[in-house]
Amino acid sequence: MRQDRFKMEREGLVKEGQEVEISERSAVTGQYTYLVEPSIAMSGIYRTGDRILARKGIIRKIEKTDKGFYLLVETEG
């Protein structure tokens, strides 16, 4: 199991325990970003060796911080 953080701008779009789809956005530079669909939250930048290979995940935690909301998404592998 693997857990990754995604930044979400607005509260209430998803709930803990919900299954979500993850899509990959890549650049020619070998760096990747990911979206919780439909454009609910976005990941940071990942290098090729750290890519998220799963396309579905479960929201394990929603964190509220001064900078916004963060999803902790668990995926296989």
C-alpha cells in the first residue's frame, strides 16, 4: 500500500473512505502530476521512479490546514 497527498481547494467535494479515480499528467521532462478526478485535487510533482501506477484509490484522511485542504489517498503499490 502507498499513501500520497493531494491539495484540494474547496471543502466538501469528497469524503473519507470514498473511492476516487486518479489520472496522470506528464510533461516531456520526466516529471508527473496527478489529479483526483473530476479535478477535485492535485498532487505535487513526481519523478519517473516515484510515479503513482494505480488509477484508483481510497481517501483515508482529509486534513484542514492554513493553506487549504489535503487528501491522503491510499493506492495499491
